[in-house]
Amino acid sequence: MVISLAGEWDIYQATELRERLQPAYTQSDIVLDLTGAKYVSSSLISALVIAHKHRISKGMRPASLAVKSAFVQRLLNLTGLTDLFPTFESVELALESGHAVR
């Protein structure tokens, strides 16, 4: 399953972000598509960490991330999220990796 997280993600979109990430708590194979993300804040970082911890506690594999923006990639690197999530340059590459299935 692919969850699109395009747009701007800050505190004002926290409720929508939680709603969009709900499948990440139950679906076995997830790609979080950040290729259309224009701005991300600690709200998104926090939501990703929470989803990751939940998935791991339930014995699920980490979700994959698809990231195009150099800004978003740099933020993920600085926060250590690239150590938690397999990260790819596109949704297609994430799906082709075999880490997430269609």
C-alpha cells in the first residue's frame, strides 16, 4: 500500500497526518510517499517515529519512504530516520526493492 504525504506537514496538519498514517499501523507493507512533500516539520518526524515504533512492536517490517526533495532527504538524514526506514528516490523503486509489495 502507498500512502501519499504530498504537501506541507506542520502542526496545523497534525490531525490529517494522523488520519493518513492509520493504515501504517495495520497494513503489512507500506510505502510512505514523500515525493510530493514541500515542507515538513517536527510534526511529520514525530508521526513517522511513532508509526515506526508501533510497527516494530507488532513485529511488522519498517515502512519504506520515497523521497525526492533534497531538503526532506537532508532532514531525514539529520534526524536519523534513514537509519530506521528504507529510503528510495521514488515509489516505483521502493516497490521494486521487494521491501514493500503491491
